[in-house]
Amino acid sequence: MVGRFHSSRLCPRRGTAAVELVLLLPFLAMLFLFTVDFARLYYHYSIVTNCARNGALYASDPTAATESPYYNVNPSLAITNAALADASNLSPQPVVSFSNGVDANGNPCVDVTVVYSFATISTYPGLSNPIQLSRTVQMRVVPSAPN
């Protein structure tokens, strides 16, 4: 008999949970959207970083051209192919640029820069859309003969 007893004081609070959900749902949806966009941004930035590292590693090794599957008669195309090996699922493809130079110690080095235009799911105040993800890796060129 206790289960059938309903208190009259509970009746005015019957829709409280529904009202709380209605008030919090936009905030929770926005928080979910921010989380998904941040995860996507981190994933794409790690791909851009790997691409720059792969291109610099390929360009810094003088024997890579003969032993690599990215070998091409055009060395700049081969470096670009090596850099974009990890970016097969990105559309559009990132832009790869590289330059040869000298580091602070006077050793020959190569700089590989990868730039990708990342589009967020929605627009956020204070952020431009698309966001330019850029990563530059500098690597010393390996001498062809040991010292």
C-alpha cells in the first residue's frame, strides 16, 4: 500500500528535469561540437607534422633517392611525394615547399614546410575559417661520405 501513496507536494515539480534538460542541452551540444572540432584539428595537425618530417628526412638523405619508392627524375617531385605519403586521406592535399640552406653551425640543411587549410565544422568567434596549419622541419643533410 505504501507504493500507491502519492504525495501532493511532488506534483508541482513534475517537469523540473525536462526544463533543466532544455536549458542545458544547447550548452552540451556546443561543448560536444568544440570537442569534435578540436579532435579533428589535432588529427590534421599531426598529419601535417608527419608530412613535414617525412619530406625533410627524404631530402636530407643522399642515398634515399636510389632506395626509395618515391624516386623520380625530378627531385622536387620526389620530395613532395615523400612528404605527402601520410596525407593520402586529406582533401585537398597539403602544399609542400622546401629549400636548401645552412644551419647555425654552418652545416648544409634542408627546410621542408607543409601548409594545410583546415575547415572547421562551424564558425567560431575570433577564429578565421579556414585555419592555416603550417609546420616547418629543418634537418641537417647527411654527408655522402663519413668524416
